[in-house]
Amino acid sequence: MLVLATAAEKAFVPSLLEAPEESGDRKAQEKPNYTIDTVRRLKATFKASDKLFLLIGMDAFADIAKWHQGEALFRECEFVVASRPGYSLADVANALPEKLRPRPEVTKPFHKQKAAGDLVLSGATIHLLEDLHQPASATSIREAAAAGKPLGRFVDASVTEYIRKIGLYK
């Protein structure tokens, strides 16, 4: 799907880092692909001085505390979170895994402050991209596909066809 989505952009080179390993073992091919594993595989190829940033939309970041080894992920990389209108700085802080999350009395004053700037806490560094006005998000694409709605406003026709053909997000 990534190859289809980036085909017109010659500067982009899709990676096979997350591709399933080729084997006859179907159970191994269906194993979940966790972000923490991908980040660790990628970091293994880095120099000690290299930094890794994980770009994620606020809609997905809102569930980061539920991710597999979510707390460990913050030790491995810094996050760049593409904010969306309606999210506050407190929403960002409150989405963190419990051990990294500031106490409620600390975040309360930030409920009306929009998610912008950098949030640097003990164990987590988050860079916030302010009010991204992009109509597409992974969440909205998955929801539209699951509901059988047209995807043309989100992705190219080739990606739409691939999603339908494979039956993704059903």
C-alpha cells in the first residue's frame, strides 16, 4: 500500500522494515507488528549519536497508553505529534502511559491551551505540530473503509483499490 501511495514521489523509497518475513509458517506471518519492535530494529542500524523521531497523528497518539510497550517506546525515540483542532496540551499529557503522565493537578490548567510547542517531561519528549489542517488521518481512512464509504478524498485510486481488494479495515 505504501508503494502505491508514494509511487509519484521519486524521492521516497519505501522500506521493507515492517514487511512480514517470508516463511511457510502462516502463524509466524500473522504475528502482530508492534511499533516498539520496528523502532528497535531501526535503531540497531543507527550510530550512537543518531536520534529517532516518531511522527504520529494526535488521533493515534490519544491511544498511545494502550500500545504494546508504550512506555518503552518513549525511551527509544522522541515523538512528533501532528495536532488537530480541538486538542489541548492537557489532552497530549493525559494520553501518555500512566507512569509518564503528569498528575491531574498539573495538567488541569492546560485544558484550554492548544497543543503546540514542545512537551518535555521526565521520560518523554513530544514535539507538537500545531493545528495540522489535513483532512485525512489513518483513523478516518480506516473508519471510512470499514463503513464502505468512498476513500477518494483521502487516498489515491490505486490505494483505494488495494484496500478494497485485500479487504483491509473490515
